[in-house]
Amino acid sequence: MEGWLRHFPRLGELVIQPDRMRLSYAREVSMYQGSPDDDRATLEHFIREYLLSAPALAAPPADDRAQLTVNVRRGDYYSDPRWRPLYAFDVASYVREAVAGALRQGAVDNISIVSDDPAWCRTNLGFLQETAPIHLQDPADGPADNFIQLCRARRLILANSSFSYWAAYISNVRHGDNYELTWAPWFHRRDLLGGRAWHLDSRWSVVTDIPGGW
């Protein structure tokens, strides 16, 4: 957690060092499959108290209504044979569909791509240049820097990843008016709920299908 605590210091109140975890402490291992709609008040309270207190998110949101930020998750979803059958899909087709939806909501003057694999994005998402100039994040940026960039964005296209979902939750609370401007894939993983993502806010815009299916 050290890298994250530098950006989100209040989370330090909720974690302990491994050597303080006693054998007798209760442990719970579970995968929560509820929607953010289930307890919106608790989610938004947590975000305001523990996440929006981050120094990098302290400034008022910028008026960046013509900027579209796209998050692309590659990594072990595609390189690891354990996870690829569960999570992988045609990302380029999904991004095309989501960008088309975003353009119906308003003009896009520039597109920022935040990804753990910018080289793949440069090769496979070049078609976005037909819509607006593309900007890829600084190669020196780490996961926390990328996460904060997503949290700051008003118009988002998400990946099927908790990294994306949490950034969008924070962005929505921070801006307060960009729920419909948040685009997400209907799909999360194939072995649960028929593939449907349970993480989606009901106010988000959702790409329900892509050519060839999920």
C-alpha cells in the first residue's frame, strides 16, 4: 500500500503493517457482487472522507467537457493463460462503440489514453485520430498517477477492471454531473453472472454489445 498511501494518506487509518496482523485476527476472503446502487450513501461517504482528501484531487474540477479519457486494461488479462479466457475481449471494437456513444453526447477535441500497455494502444487504437488528437500518458507514470488522471477526468470510457470502476466512482462524486458521460462495458468476466459486470452504476452509459460479441 505504500505507493498508494502517498497519494491517499487517509487510507492509512484503515490498514496495518503485516507484522501487526495476529494469527487470532478474523480474516474474510470474498468477492462482493453488489452494485454501487445498493448502498450509494456509504460509497459516496467513503469517497469524500478517504479518497477526495488526496492532495492531487484537492483542486476544483477543470472545465474539460471536450476531453475524453479512455482507460485500456491489458496486462495479465491478456498475457496470463489463467485470466485471458475469463476477461479478454475485443477492446478495439468496444472502444469504437463507446467513442461513438460519447460523440453523440458532445464534441470531443482531444482523447487521453490511460493504459498499462500504451504500445498496444498506439498500434491498435490509431483510428481514434480520426476523431481527435490522441495523448498517451507519460511512460514514467505509475499506477497511482494513472488512477488519479482517471479520477480527474469528466468524460470517461472504462475498462472491465476494478481500477476503472473505482476511478469512475471517484470522478462521479468529484464532478457530480458526469454519470451519463461515463461509458462502461456490459461485460466483466465470463464465469460470473453470465458475464455481466455487477460494478456498474445504473446512471452510467453502457455498451451492451460489440461486433462478434463479448
